[in-house]
Amino acid sequence: MAYTRYHKILGVAENATDVEIKKAYRRLAKQYHPDTNPSRDAQKQFVIIQKAYDYLISGKHKQIRHTAPKSTSYSKPQNPREAAEQRRAEWKKSEAYKQYARQRRKGTYETTYDFKAMKKYAIGMIIFFTVGFSFNSLYETYMLGKNTVEGTCLITSVRYDRVGYAIYYKGMRLYRDEDVMHMSWEDKVVSPNGMPIKKGDMFKVIFNIERPNYHQIDFNKVSKETLDRYMVYASYYVEREYVELRHPEVNANTLEMKLFIACFTEAVYHEKGIDGLANLVFYDEPWIENVGNNKYSYRKMMKEEEIKQAFKDCETLLPN
């Protein structure tokens, strides 16, 4: 039994008194206490001694040893399977089982009915939103197909992930609104073309001249000023990736280095467009934060033959 083992741990007899148990505990605790014995085995032994002492001093072993059996019948035990079947048969004959069966059937019916109703409701909501979204898209396409003109979209404000913009046509502001855009892990607000968006950026937009709220912004067609900002922004990250990470011994302020950075940035834009510039900017971005442009898309781009050749050609501008 467990209490017999605990007596052996403390080194006392099974009929030892509380005084003897305490005396044995103090002796062993002093010997194995972590403050006096720093060894690892001593710490484990001290925990075992403490557990044995707590059990024996609580008197639980006396209760177990002196508890009388509930039944003094020594008849042959019944087969467990037969006993279980007999109890099950008696239970099914009882009134309580009949009431339980009625409640269960009722509950099962109600649960099944509720599940079917919820399933129909969910399917109905899916159909409703699908049809509504499709109708809205078709109507927007229809409105953009009539009385459509080209204008300029000017970014007027960038507040956290909300971007304000205005639509201009022949120098007149016709419409203004706000939209929610993705934010990168460095708190950059990213436009659909992949590049960080700033106040003052301009893009091409087509819209219904009679109802400008029906419009479509083409973020891949930017103004010259916006493209110049993109090139400068991407050049900064080319310098950061090449000088700070690859060749920290190189001086980034030399004319040759600036020519190399400008050459490679132009080559990437020529081969990959704005998406290539976005890969340069987000060269160390985790993919979970930016699915379109991240460190994996950057590495993939840098392995392409056109980009590798452009990089080698631009490196000829650097001194040996």
C-alpha cells in the first residue's frame, strides 16, 4: 500500500506515532534540505520526504487501514456482464427511463429541426450576399460604361489605414471620398500597386461624368512626380540592402555608388514596372504581412536572368 511505502521513506514502523514521524521527518529534512544540501538528488529526495510526511501526518493511512468493509457477504460474485445487463433491463422497465426516452426523442427532434433551420438560413444568406455583390458589380460596370471620362485622382490625406482622395477633371474637383488600404509591418500604407502611398500622389482614374461616385482608379498609371518619388524611395532600399547588408565596407556617398543604385533601380523598373520597385522596397517584409511584395518575391525576382544581368551590368560602374 502507499502508506507502507511512505513509512519506509521516513524509516519508521507502520504503527509509529505522530511524534516519531515528526522526529524522523526533521532528521531527514535537515539532511536533504536544499539550503544545506545543494545537490540535485537531494532536492528530489527532499520533495519525496515532504510528500511522505504530509501523507502520514494527515492520518489518511489510519482511515484506510481501519475502515470496515460495507458488506460482509461472502457469496460468489456475479458475472460483470450479466450484472450490467440486469441493471439495464431494470432501468428500461422503470418509469424514469420512459420519461427520459420521451424527453430525448423530443430534444432530438427539436435539435434536428433547429439545425435544418440554421442550415437553410445560412444558405439563404450566402445566396443573398452573392447575388447582391454580383448585381452591384454589374451595375458599377454598367455605370462605368456610359458617359465615362478620364481624370486625375489626388491623394489628399493618409491617416493610419484610411486614405482620402479627390477626383479632378480639367482642374475642377468633382468628387472626394475615403478608402481603407493595407498596412505593412513597418506601418506603411500600401496602395494596390504595391508601393507605399503618400499625400500628394496622383493616379489615373476613369469615372462617370454625371455620377463621379462610380469610378475606378488605375494605381499602375501614376503621374511623373509620383513615379519620381517611387524611384527615389526604391533607390534608398537598394542602397540599404547592398551597402548595409552585403558590403558594409563600401562608401555609399561616392558618385560611382550613386550611379550604380540609380542604374539598377531604372533597370528593375524597366523590366518589372512598379511591382519590381515594390519588391525592392519590401525586400525584408514577411510574407504574412504583405502577400504581394515580400522577401520571397524579392528573392525570386533577383534570381531571374534579366535582373541578374542588369545587376552585373550596373556593377561595372563600381570601382574594382
